[in-house]
Amino acid sequence: MELGSTLEILLRVFSACLLGFAIGLEREMTNKYAGLRTNILVCLGACLFTIISIYGFPTVVTDEHANGIRDTARVAAQVVTGIGFIGGGTVLRHGATVFGLTTAATLWMVASIGMACGAGLYTLAAISTVISIIVLVSVRVFEKSMLIKSTKNTRRLTVNLTCPTDSADAIYEFVIDKYPKLFEITKKIQKPDSERTKINVVIEVIGRNPIESTYKVFNKLEGIEALSVQEFKE
């Protein structure tokens, strides 16, 4: 391999590392599962597979038992489907909410950027990286500020409270009226001769800071002696 070709390949590799770092930094700063190392390695790996696909195999088949031109893009093409296995591992389900779809899509995008670097399409790779970062940052801000009622802001919460038995019925009715998406509610006197009743509810809340807002709603009720609000765990 000539010196010029070696320098060109090194440039493609380092550009893939740099652009993978740029997207990985955004993911790391937002505490996502796939951060710096994952995005850099995915981008670098896709770049290497593309380089190997282009330069690692002969263009023309010389075997006497095989004729024609070999498809040098075959190895690189498998990156498109192969990255799906890594992306699938980042998707998690918690109750009615699914997490990790954006992370999976980001890894898929990072792999395509790595392939662009491996093919020497630096301008395409750089522009795609900038657009990806803009989408990840600006759309997230837009969703939080403008789409407060989006289902992405839906959380299922468990509320446990203790109150005097003579206030339990009023609180029980309040919960039923306040939260139409009620998944579970129980009311139990702590002891047969006790004047304290424990109420446990599982509700679905849509909005910004659901735990804090739900706590404030219940804390305003008269008769609440003990209160805890946390995310529902199956």
C-alpha cells in the first residue's frame, strides 16, 4: 500500500473517531446508556468494515472456477443490519413506557456516519453529524418546553399514604375523581382497632416533574400523616 493510500485511510479512521466522539459527547452529557465509548467504537467499527470492504478484497475474481466482478460493498452492507443487534439491546420497557428508541436510532445514525468516513465522504459525514446533534439537542428542548402533554412525559407512579380512618373515604373519593387513569387502589386499616388507614394507589401522570407535582397534590389534602411518591416498579 502506498504512503498516500495509508494516510488517506488513517484520515478516514480518525475522522470517524472524531465524529463519533461528537455525537457520543452529547449522549454522555444527557446520561444515556450509549455514551462516548459506545458511539466512538460503533462509528470506528463501521468505518473499518467499509474500508475493508473497499480495499480488503479483489475487485475482479481471478479464480478459474468463478467468473465476474466481486461485490466489494457486500461486507459494508452488513453493517446496516448488524448494527440493529446493538441498537436492540438499548431498548428497554418499563411499565407502559419504552426507553432507548432514540439511543438505538442514534447508534444506527452513527454507524452510517462511520460508513461515510470509511468511503471518504467527509463532507456528508460532517454535515450529518452536525444535523444529528442539532436534532438531539433542539428537539429535546422543544419537547420539554412545548409538548408537555406528550405521552413521552407519561409516568406510572405509586402513591402510599397514611391518614386518619375518618378521613380515608374523602381521600379515596378524591383519588378516584382526580386520576381517571387509575391502575390500582387499596384501602386498609392498619389494625382492627387502629384509627389509621393506609391507602396505596398506582396512577398514570402526564407532565413535567410528575413525582414532584403529584406529591404537591396529595400533600395539600387534609389528614395526610405520611406520604411517599415513587415510580411504579413491576
